[in-house]
Amino acid sequence: MKGLAQMKKISGFLLSVIVIAYAAALLYFNKTVSEGVIGSVKVCINVIIPSLFPFMVASGIIVSSDLYYKMSAPFSLVSRYVFRIRADLFSVFLISSVGGYPVGAKLLTNLYESGKIDRLTAEKMLGFCYMGGPAFFIGAAGMKIYGSTSTGMIIFASILISNTAAMFLCGLRSPVPPKETQKKQLNFTLDGFISSINSGGSGIAKICAAIIFLASALAVLEASGILDLCAGFISKLTHISPDVCKVFLRSILEISNISALPSDISFMPVVTALLSFGGLCVIIQVEGIIGGKLSTDNFLISRIVTMILSYFCCKILILVFDISNYTQVSSVNGELVHQNSPIPSLFLLIMTILLLSKNFIEKNKKI
């Protein structure tokens, strides 16, 4: 007990030192941090909000209206007998595989909060209902790095196969769920729609907050030379270029940095593994969305397992499809940020704030 208490004391002291050093670095490298934060805000406005906010709202509507139940119906036998999960929950896996990293966590949290799924099932499914989606993999990895949609599809297939394998492994010791005898009717309501917008706004705010914070931390690591020092150390161990090692380190923190890698097929399995993990920023996003309602222990273990599976799956698919000739440099230049108009995104945020304010005022009146 004394040893454990001592460890907690030391870890608390070290954390305090890190926080103080980080705060001091924010002041010292103010200009660099400001540029990094501004860049992350642009990413949120031009990419994250337009692509993820509608999915967040849609996930809420899918749960509140019981649409998820209807979407899962064709996969009932596979869901129950192969993967040992309730027939009505298979659509959660499908949606999370195309919607973006945090969408699965959002769906499962909504289901748990509405009492349609128990805590244990939600925590188990959180481990494999997590994926970037084909559009992100083809754009950020396939086209941006290798100038080929085929490589992006192989990365997507590798991660999808790994997640499917994780779903199968998680269900091995579980009994076959009973067949649903009571059929649910679709229930679209205005309250459910408004609640989904509010919930989606809250979710997207947490995601953007995580992105902005990680951008500031990355700027500090970059400006202080810590990132270069770590990259140089890893380069000596692996005999990989320090610049490439630096991109890998940046990608571990924020996954979209993966697009800066050179078009070398030998790196593709590592790229796939990193995309399967999603990076620290996305992990923080998931933690923010579930808000402590679910444990992430199983989630983190599953991500490590699927990361390893994705690596070897990609190596196999590279050999099977013989893509060694897909090494052309992408003709797509510029940043990963799409120059979409920020006006629709700002309107969405304004609508969300107004709805949240309205609900808050009404609650206060009742009190």
C-alpha cells in the first residue's frame, strides 16, 4: 500500500511539472502555438464540422427513431450466430465503418444513455466500432501519399477485416443472443430531431476542442526541438530517415499528418497500422464523446490488437494484389484541408448554440 501511495505521489508530482512546463512553453513559443491553433481551427471549420457534424446528428436520429433496428434486419443471422451480438446492433458496426472515427462511440453512447443497450455490450462494441472511413483513407493515404485509389482501398480493406476479426474474437465466449420477437416501429419525432442536433453539436465541440489542444501541444514539441530529438533517436534505432520518423511521430499525435509521408510502398503496412489506431487526438475525442459513461479499457486493448492485425493484413493484401508499381507521387498538392466555404458550418454552430440556449432557458423557467 505504501509503495502504491508513493507511486501516486510521484506520478502526481511529474504531471504537475509537465503541466507547468507546458504552460510556460505556451507563453515562450506564443507565436508558433498561435499559428498551430489557427491552422487547427481552419481544419475544424473546413473539414471536421462539414464532414462529421451531419453524421453526429444522423447517428442521434438513427437511435432515437429506432432506425438502427430496421437497418440491421438483413444481417440478423450473421450478427447472432457468427459475431454473437444482438441482431439490431449490427448496423452500428456498419455505420461506424464508414462514418468516421468518433461516430461509433457516439452511436453506442446514445444507445446506452437511452437504455437500449447495456453497459457491458456498449464497452465491448466500442473496441471494433471505430474506423476512419473509406473517403478518409482514399484521400489522406491513397491519393495523398501514393496517388492511387487502389492503395487507399487496400488500407480500408485491411482495417475493416481487422475490425471484423476483433468483433468475431470478442463474441467467441458469448452465447448466441435470443431472436427478437417484438418488432419495433419507426418513431420519428420533432423532439428526437432537436435532441439529435443538440447532441451532435455537443459532440462536435468536444472533437474540435481535442484537435485544437493537440495542435497546441504539437506546436510546443516542434518549437522546443523535442520532436526532432525523438525523431533522431528513433532514426538511429530503425535506420529510417529522421524526417520520416518525425512524420510518424506527428501522426501518432494527430493522424491527418500521415499524408506527409513519402510514396514508399514499404511504409504502407505501418501507415495502415497507424490509421487503424487513429492517433492520440482521436482517442481523446472518443473519451470526450463517451464522457466517462463507458470504460475504455477494452477499447484500448482492441485498438492495439487491431493495429497489429491491420499491419499484417496489409502486408498480405500488398502481395495478393501486387501493388508494388503504385508508387507514383500524388498530383494532389496543398494541405489536406479542403477549401469548403465555412459559412454553412458557422450556421450549423449558430443553430446548435441557439437550440442549446433555448433548452437551458426552458429548464431554468421550470425550476
